[in-house]
Amino acid sequence: MKNIAVIGAGTMGNGIAHVFAQSGFSVKLIDVSEKALEKGINTIAANLDRMVAKGSITEEDKHKTIGNIITYTDIEDGVVNTDLVVEAATENVDLKLKIFRDLDKYCSTDTILATNTSSISITQIAAVTAPARQDKVIGMHFMNPVPIMKLVEIIRGYNTSDAVTKTIMEMSEKLGKVPVEVNDYPGFVANRILMPMINEAIETLYNGVAGVYEIDNVMKLGMAHPMGPLQLADFIGLDVCLSILNVMYDGFKNPKYAPCPLLVNMVRAGKLGVKSGEGFYDYSESKKAEKVAYKK
């Protein structure tokens, strides 16, 4: 397996394309927007420049990596003759289902289809493909930032075959990652544990127990977390946190997964964290990640 397609040139997509290309795979990076593709390639180049500056790769390695990536705006053209397609589009179930319906039409019967979803059911996604395809649909949940983080959650859908799981586990190791196999339940493992912690931190703020800095510092200094839960939520994106919590709440019908009203209101107000310039912290140039006032 040498020919890979990655759908989506955003934060996760360009990171996934980066690690495949750096590991010697031929990568087709697909997005509907030329602007998004240009931004994605520029991000990969900037990340490679940092690696060159640190001495972890050479200038020649950088050029080889960039040379292994070709961009496409047409999904049908982009997935021709691919061994593996990794979907890394926005965490929206309707969009992902549409993409997988298209992939089922455009890809060869041998192509493995993977999704980088952080919470949506692999079985649900596989169900929109032909019955003969469903054993080749699997989850590859990379962590952000992809070039740095070692973990890949490998999620088996109800029909995912042993052979496909083994192939993807071995491929993940070739990327220098540590694959961990999990089963298909809402939130998988990473977000089933992480998101309730983030949500509880938001509840703690909402209830006036402590402020943003205080909550984050307790977890950093007392629990040895490299980043506090509120800062981490900003980094992930508050809209993504809300989406994952809603998936788990809908899937389990357990009130412990219900998102905090403060999180809901912040997303409604467009305060999404780093991506919008403001969340629990202010990320504008003048503020440099200062904490911000919030409203209940």
C-alpha cells in the first residue's frame, strides 16, 4: 500500500498528509477549495521548516515530503488508484456520510476507507457503503498535532475485518505512530474519557468554583497535565467539543454527557477557541492567550 488519498486540507487533514508523505507514501490531498489546499500545503511546509531548524530532518527530506503530495479539488479524480483513503473533513455526520457514499462509487473494491472522526460511529458510516465494502471501513483517529502526537485510535466498525484492522495497525506503525485498537462506541476511548473532564471543568467555571487560570493551573500543577482542560478545549475547538459531547449524549442517553450550558452559549456566540481568536482565552495578537471574561 503506497498510494494514499486524504480528504480535507484543514488542521487534521494536512497533518495526516504530512506524516504519510514524510514516511514515503504518495499522497493525494483533496479539498473542494483551492485556497484551503494552498493553506494546507503552506502549513505542512512551515512544520517541515521547524523540523529542519531542529535538526530532526534535512532540507532534502523536506523537499521529498512536499514532492510526495499532489492536490486535487475533485474527489473522483483524487481517489483514482488509491490503496487507502483517509477522510478528515469537518466533524459533521451528514457531510461524512455523503463523502463515504461518493467514495463507495469512485474507489475500487479493494480500497480501504478510513475516517478520522473523533466520535461518530464507524458502523453508521460504513452502512452507507455497499455491503461488500463494509468490511473495509475503519476508523483512524489521529491526535492533534498529527506530526507530533504518537497515538492513533484504530476503531473497528461492526463489520470491519480482521485483515483490514491488521493492515491499518501495521501501516500506522510505519508512520512512527502507536496504534491502539478499540471498538465502536460513542467517543471511542480518548474522547469518552477526555470530553467529560473538559465538560466538568467548564461546569466548574460556570458554577463559580474557580476562574479559568485557577482551574487550568490545578490540573497542570496538581495532575501533571501539560495543558489545562479549558486551554485544551480552546485548542480542540469548542464547537468540536460540543459536537462530541452531543454524539455521546445521544448515543448513551446518559445525563453525565450533557454539555454544560456555558459551552453551548459560547459556541452559539462564535467563541470557538483558537480558531476564532477567542474562547476561554483571548488569542488576538495584542492579548497573546490572556484569559477573557465570560457570561453565564
